[in-house]
Amino acid sequence: MAASKSAIDLAPAAAAMWRTRSTDRAMSHIPNTSQQFFLTAPSPCPYVEGQFERKVFTHLVGEKARELNDILTQGGFRRSQNIAYRPACENCRACVSVRILAGEFEPGRTMKRIARANADLVVSAEPAEPTSEHYQLFRAYLDDRHRNGGMSDMSSLDFAMMVADTHVDTTVVEYRLPDSGELVGVALTDRMGDGLSMVYSFYRAGDDGRSLGTFMILEHIARARAAGLPHVYLGYWVAGSRKMEYKARFTPQEHLGPSGWARPSAPQEP
């Protein structure tokens, strides 16, 4: 992710286009006031046809990386390797940060069925260390679900960096079949002070009866509750995007708006 201009400091008017009151509150708690932010060049948006996206980003390194990641995630940023980023589009606010209220979540009948169908899986949280087994599953997932996506040309080295290049509390949550031990799902997860952030997840294609993607979110909700953490962060949701509509099914949830986190005022698309 290359910056299109020199570093953007925390306060200047040049950054006003992407700032909201919620972001300002988060930034006001950043311990290192010399933290620098950068802005990417415009590129075609993968979610809204005809739009161009820009991102503001900063580096998550050093002894304050965990604290900074917590603050920025609560302000609508996402982590990718050692970078925290968020949309900074001039004429569009379609990307909405979403987090599940884990303590209040109650699964419906369909989600209960999915949980039962996957009760046999062996789940373990491992260090953020990439393996060839992880990469093989990742490649198969991209080829099946995101063949033409922005990550489709990632090499094994790119993948290794995605997993291991972290300065925060990151684990690789593995999901395996009970008898063969075959790896069928992986979630790259950050633990923060107020919740779990699902950075990226992928799973075996063809397991429609298991609905592994849904189950992995359900398992993270249970994991957060067991740890006494109130939130599961799912990243961005875009109304009308088929790629993201699944996120609206996990309720209750909060969306980040100009005045901070709040429950949606009206039911979202299923």
C-alpha cells in the first residue's frame, strides 16, 4: 500500500476529509502524538461500482503497537500486517465498521443448526506462524471464492507476511476434522482490550452443509464471551453488497457512525 503523498500528521486540515467525531475521539487517545498517517492514491472500489476508494493508514510497530491497534480499531480502522487502515473516500461513506455485541448475542434456529453440525470440529488457537498447510487451504479458498479478487495473486511469501507480520496479540485459530485432523478452516484473529477482531478467515470449499464461514464467527462470539470480552469486530459492511450481507445476520450489533458506535436504527438487509 503506497502513500500518495508525504506523511499526514494527526491534526492538519489536509486530513479533514476522512475524519469523523468518532475517529477524532480515538485519535485523541493515541499516546504517541508524532504518529504519522498516509493517504493512498485512488483506485477502483471493489464494492461500489463506479466509485474510487482511498485509504488512510499508519504503521503498527514498536512497544505501543497493541495499544494503538486497540484505539484505532475502536475508531474504525482495520489491521493488515503491520498497517492499520480505514476508508478515506471523498464522496462515499458506504463502508461501515461493524461489531457484534457478544454478550447479548442469541443464535436463531439456523445458526443453532450450524453450531450442531460443526460440534465435532477440533478448534485450537495457535501462534501466528504460517505453514504450508495454511497456504494450501488459503489458495484453494481464493480460487473458489475470490478468483478475481485483489488477493488472488498472493504468493506463499505474501501469505507468510500476512500472518506473521504482526506486532499485536494475534493468533491463528484452526478448525480440524476430528478423525483425519484435516484442516478445514483458519481465522487470523487479534485479541484486543474490548474484543476479538477477525482480521481474515478462510475455509474449505464445498462444505455447504457445515456453513464454515458462519460457524467460525459463531465460535469467535463464544470465544469472546468466555474471555469476558464484549465485542467481535467483523470489519466493514456495505449495504447492498452481496459479499458482505452475511455480517448483518449477527445481531445485536453496533455500527460506527459520525457520533460513535450505535445500534442500527432500522433492520439491515439479511
